Amino acid sequence: MQVRKLGVKTRCEMPTCKNTAAFQFVAENGDSRNSLNLCEDCIRELYGQIGKILTPKSPKNMLNKKRGEGV
């Protein structure tokens, strides 16, 4: 999936949103006819909701190793 900045004026495709879309989500094949156009506000809301479901794991802490482990 690719995210592109829109250069043309088009409506956000969220059902209740009346804003102008700023970004376009396009599938890997690059066919812009099958894309999703969203405004910045809707992307921020979507990002927050996705963050509640998918959270990356933090890396192992290398500074708090017990003595004698590793090196």
C-alpha cells in the first residue's frame, strides 16, 4: 500500500466528514481508481484507533543487564 499527497481537490471519503481530502491510499498495483481519499483529521483519528489495537514491542533494554551476562 502507498500513501500519496493529493494535488487535486476532492472530498474525504469518510461517511460523516465534509473536509477536503489531503491524502490518497493506493493498493500495491497503483490503480488510483480503487483508492481511499482521506483528510488529515480523519487520518489522525484512524491512526489513534489503530494504535489502540496494534502496538509495537519495545526493544530489549541493553543498559539494565545483570553483571556477568553477555559481554
